[in-house]
Amino acid sequence: MAERCLKKQNRRNFLRDAGRYTVLALVCFVAGFAFTKRRKLLQEGNCINQGICGGCGIYEKCRLPQALSRKQVLAENLDADRNN
């Protein structure tokens, strides 16, 4: 029974596990980099979507000048349509 619990590590298993954990580390690094870049851009007041507000996921909450300007123009157009 004790022999079953002790897993013998051979070269193939070691290389497979090393590759698996290397890929996992790379994925975590890329995700962390993307997350910190997005936060940095938002804190600096830069648009994360290169100024394309229409399809942006955070457009409703966005307070950047481009988004506020677009919201104002859309509101003015909506008011003008209602008055006509």
C-alpha cells in the first residue's frame, strides 16, 4: 500500500509536468500583464479601446472626454428627434 502512494518520477513525467507548469506560468503572466495594462490605461485616463466607443464594454460607465462627448451628442440628437 505504501508503495502505491510513492509515485516514481521518471524523465518523461518530469518533462511533461515541467512543460505543463511552464505553459500555465506563461498564461498567468500574459493575463496579469493584460490586466495591469488595462488598469494603468484607465487610471491615466487613456482609452483602452482606441476611441471606438460604440462597441466598448464599459461605455456606460466611462467618464473619459471622448465618451462623454459621444453621450452628449447622442442625447442632443435624441432630443432633436423628439422635438420634430
